[in-house]
Amino acid sequence: MDVNKRSLSPTVMEKISSLAKRRGFIYPDSEIYGGYQGFWDYGPLGVELKNNIKRQWWKSMVYNREDIVGMDTSIIMNPVVWEKSGHLKAFTDPMVECRECHKRFKEEDKKSHEHDDWTEPKIFNLLTEVLLGTTEPKEKAYLRGEITQGVFTNFENVVASSRVKIPFGIAQIGKAFRNEITPGNFTFRSREFEQMELEYFVKPDEAESKKIFENWKEQRINWYESLGMTAKKLRFQDHKDKEKAHYAKYATDIQYEAPFGWSEFEGIHHRGDFDLKNHGLSYLDQETQEKYIPWVIETSGGVDRATLFFLIDAYYEDGERVILKLHPKLAPIKVAVFPLLSNKPDLVKKAKWLFGKLKIAIPPVAWDDRGNIGKRYFSQDEIGTPWCVTVDFQTLEDETVTIRDRDTAKQERVGIDKLNEWFSAKLNDPTSE
Ligand code: GAP
């Protein structure tokens, strides 16, 4: 990440974090006690957005494929795992301390500091320690620093218990923890975050595995674009040798052009046989009886970073009006239902009835009968609701409602009996997967 660009447009980040808090997307964790650096809580709309991202990812990685299965492994593992995986030795960042104010920084972040008198870099391990057991001294274990190792340690279990054959993948979504030296840029660098990862096991073959690696790069960047992320704000950045993780044969990042500079939010790594070899695991081809250590192509995305970048990318201002142009599949609320006037019982009754129906058909649905209709539209635009349905006097006569589109502000009259069809056609648009 280019930290020098950090201060270029701080107002965009301020606007987004303030909207996120005001409308219930993201709050600072433990805020009533002053917060806790590097930890965040997702509010009623944030949890919907994040779940929608995870759901779409799972759909494209597991349900739409025949060669990928899912898993959910434990956060705390036998500490031997972290020794074998190399994390106890190599999961580190160089840390420097400012001699004037004694603040500590990840070495690459020190450029943005006001003083310029630094200690020599010290190697700092990012694994978060936890103490377990009832007898002293308690046993030291670790919160997982990546969700990956649970997949590797279960490799033979999955092969033995399901019908997978190489090439195949194991997908997982879950929390990871890193004792980051300098958390920051809102949720971008947190100490607790979620990852969505695929470990794809292939035959050890240079040319073939490179082809599969290139193919996953394309699939992953296309996935972000298919969910509305602006293509020209996305790019690949290959790792130079000295930037590569301890396990990577070769690696590239998908970066987004955030207000604080181009920033990584998904890594595509060719991990070779590093992990399975370290854990002493291998694969037996049942047909040829050939035994070998598969190579691994990994796609490792951050759910929180994706959530942040989908929010930033969707943020538009039109005068006073703020619009979150989130893809309908990601929008936390799909539809809002209003009675045109809140003091007309017939309209309210009909609108409540329709609200109840749509809530079951395309949840979640919002209800709003406050203020005037214009204010209700503004309020829904700001949280990204793609469609607002209004029950008016004509509805009582001919069973039609108006649907107002968030992005064009255009209105269309549709029969109530056609609504489910109308919304499912929009939500299941096959050009966006
Ligand atoms: N298993 C490989 C792995 O963990 P990584 O590049 O260290 O690779 C993958 O992490 C993704 O996890 C990153 O691209 C990012 O989206 C997310 N991530 C990593 N550290 C993070 C942090 N401190 N806060 C939020 N997300 C983080």
C-alpha cells in the first residue's frame, strides 16, 4: 500500500465511516469504553452487507462448481500446527519505534509519522497468543493468523470422506486474528477480521499449475466486477521476491484504488507443496496408484476489506443526496415499502399487507411511513436500497404500485401480482454472478 497517498482525500474516508456509524453499518468496537484499536462491530445493515458478500462468494466458489467443497475449521488449533506451518518463525513484520514519542510502527508505515528518529527494525510476530487450561502455567495457544491451516490439516480427512479427486478445492470463510502493529484506515487493517479462502489442490506440474493460477486470477477479479466494483479501480500487483510470504512460490494481489491509495484486498498465491509437505501429508491417486504431494493455488480474500471497498465504490453524492449504488445482490435491504400518506388508514393497511408479503418473498424489506416521500427516498438511497415501492390511491383501485429505482430515480407502475416476478428477474440477472 502506498502510505504517502493516505492524506490525499481523508474526507471521503471520514464521510464513509460517519455514514457507516450513523446508519448502522459499522461501529467502533467497545465504543462506550473508548473503543479498542483494530476491532470493529457490524451493525444491522453491516451484517446484511457482509453476509451478502459471503453468500455470493460461497455461491460462486462452492455451489456453482463441481470440484470444490466447503469447510468450517476451528479458530484455535494445536500449537504444533503453527510450528509446522512456519508461522512461529516467519509470520512477522519488522517493527520500528519512534525515539521521540515511543510510538511503534510497522516499518513500511513510518513514512507518515511527524518525527524522524527511529530505532533499528525489530522482528515482531503477528500471531495472537491465548492461554488455555486450568493449571498454572496455562498452555499457550494461538488464535489462527490465517484460516488456511485448518484446511491443510484436514486434507486427508476430506479426501477420505468425500468424493473429491485432484484437481479439487476446499473453500472456507472464517475469522482470523493478527496482532497488527499499526491497525488503521478504518477497517482496512484490523486485528480481528474475516477471510474467504479457496485452497485448490493440483498435480505438481509447473506449466499446468501456472495456467490454473492465471485462471483463478481472472475468475477472482471478474467476481468483484460482476458485483459492481468499478473495473478501472481494480488491478493486479505481482509480489516482488522480497515481498512474498514465506510460503509463496509466486503471488499476486488484487488491489483497489482506495482514497488512501492502491490497497490489497485479495491475494492469489501459488503455495507449491509448502504446506502439505510441512504437515507430512500426501495424496494417493486411486486410479493410477500414484502417490504425490499436491501443489496448492490459493485465493485469499478479506471479507472486511471487500465490504469496505464495496462501500467506498458504491458511494456517490448528488448535491445533498448521498446514494450507495450497491449491487442489488449486496444491498442490505432489497425493497422499502411506503404508504403514500401515513394518516390514511386504507393506504397504511394495504401497504402493511404488501410489506408482510414482500418480507417473505425477498427479505429483508424496510417499512417507512415517516415524513414525506422525498425524505424516505433519500433515506433509502443512503443505505443502498435498490427499489422503493409506494402504495397510493391508485393502488386501492387497480392493485398496482409504483416502483422507484435508486440509480435512475425513475418510477414504474407494476401490478402487485407481478412484483415477485419483477424483483426476482432483477435479482437473478444472469449477467451478474
Ligand atoms: N492464507 C493467505 C493469507 O492469509 P494474506 O495476504 O496475509 O494471505 C489475505 O491475507 C487477505 O486477508 C488479505 O488480502 C486481506 O484482504 C485480509 N487481511 C489480511 N490482514 C488483514 C488485516 N489486518 N485486516 C483486515 N484484513 C486483512
